[in-house]
Amino acid sequence: MDNWLEALPKADLHLHLDGCVTPATLLELAAERGYPLPARRAEDLLPYMQVDADCDSLKTYLGKFDFVLPLLQDAEALKRVAEETVEQSAARNCLYIEVRFAPALHTNEGLTPVGAIDAVLEGLRRGEAAYGVVARLIVICMRHQDDSINLPVIRAAIARQGHGVVAVDLAGDEASHPAEKFRGTFAAAREAGIPITIHAGEAAGPFNVREAVEELGATRIGHGIRLREDPGLLAWIRERRIPLELCPTSNIQTKAVESWDDYPIRSYYDAGVYVTVNTDNPTVSGTDMTRECEAIATRFGFTPAELAKLMRGALQAAFAEPPVKEGLLARFDELVGRLMTDVTRED
């Protein structure tokens, strides 16, 4: 099945830019900028960039980003990492990705939020041209920042909607900063009609999911893994066909779920909840889209047909422009049709 998993056309809707930086790239960025790092070999940098079995919470997980952010403060670095993110996704046969980042975290050396967004968009366009993956951008507001920072980020995203930016998001320390604090922030996004996805139900309870949908205007939910704590809300989300952007490996590492044995993707899927499978942060989590598919196939018995259904559902949930989405779905159906024929022949 390994070859089939690699060949399966995929979509990654929850993919953080700063979680895709490779150790080799970080070494080169540091050398070009005269920035000191604690190691001179890529493999020796990995412990600073990737979580291990001792990761005990989302806060610990998020700490890994502090190591790379100082080297992502100029346009050229952002362009490079964005293009390499597309390249990495192409290597796992992704047809479509939505890359997300928080521009306010990249303004310490003079970049504006608009400048940071434009740099990432240029890198994504380069990646599209080089690797054939359709790439769009989701702009993040951070929970630990107030409206003096977040509202300019929302306005910058709105200004680039239709030019590569497809949605806005809220991320960060969910437990310390519940969704209700950001009603005013996302009112501007709702008024402008830009799509919204919110990190919710990951490090805090399902109440954040309801708040994200009802008050912030989310039409997709980042993670939502803790919805099962409120069966009524889970049913409400299922009935409204609101997609969950599940990130299995990351969800285990952040302790949103204690172990693989307790991971609810199979029960959600069987109950008709709209779930998608994503990487979150390939470098930080030590994963990629093929590994995520392999994990749920091996651990939860997802069949080739079910995996294909998950990936098609992700494309249907994408924030891409309707003509682009239609083209992607047609291409997906053609590729999967050939692939399923090959699987049948092998059987």
C-alpha cells in the first residue's frame, strides 16, 4: 500500500509556513545573515526545531517556532521558505495546499504586514510555477496580540483577497486566550466577506468551537479535536457540514489527545462529521502528508477508497476560487480513477 499512499493525490488545508523550515535552509539563512546558531550541521539543529516524545502541551510545541522566527524577518527569507513549502508538498503529490502564517510575527526588522504577505505570495507563486501545486495563503491573527496589531493584519489580508489570500485565521495559545476575546477582530473580516477558519477545540474545550462558528464567523475549524466532549455540539457541527482540519500527528504531540488509541478520527468519520487530514507543521512534527495518510490507514483501517474520499473532501472544503476548485476536482477524479484501477489490478 506504501506506493499507493505516495501516489494518492492530496490536499493539505492546514499547513503553517514557519513549521516547514528545514534545518538545511535555516543553516543557510543564518550564514547569509551572520546569525549565530547552536550547531553547524543540519542534523544537529533538528532537536531545536522538532518536538520529541517529551512534548507535554501546545505551549511546549509552539516554543519550537521561537527558534526559526528570528531568521524569517525579511522578504527574501519568506519568499524562499514559501517556495520550498510548495516543493515539499509536491514531493508528497499534493495537488493543492493552503499555507498559513502570521505576518505580525515577521515585522521585527522593518517589514510591514502587507510586505510580509506579499513576500510569501511571491514565494508561493514561484513554487506553483516550478512544481505545479496550486498554493493559496491564509493570514493568521495571533491570540496573544491585541487589535492594534490584529486589525491591520485583517485589513492587509482583505487587501490581498483575490490575489492569493483566501482566508483569515486565529492561532496561538487557545487555553489562555479564548475565542470570545476576538469577536471585534473578526467582525471586520465578516463584513468584508473574506472566509474565516479558526484554531479551536485543540488546547481548550469545545465551547471555543461554537464561539468560533457563531460569533467569529468560521466556516472551517482548525483541529476541533475536542468536540467529542460535547456530543450536542458535535452533532451541530456535523449537521452544518463544517469541516474540521484534523492534524493527527500534531494533535498527539500537543496532547490535544493523549494517545493514538484515543484519537477520534475514525469515530468522527463514521458518524458523518466532515473531517480532513493535514500536516500542521511538517518539520516540527516530523511528518508529511503521506505519513499522515499512512498513520490513519495503519492505525484506524482507512481504506484506499476512504482516503481518496478524505482528500476529495478537502478539495471541496478548500477556500480556492470556484473555477480553480472545479479544475482541481476534475484533475483529482481523473488521477484517482487511474489509481483505483491500478489497485484493483494488483488485488
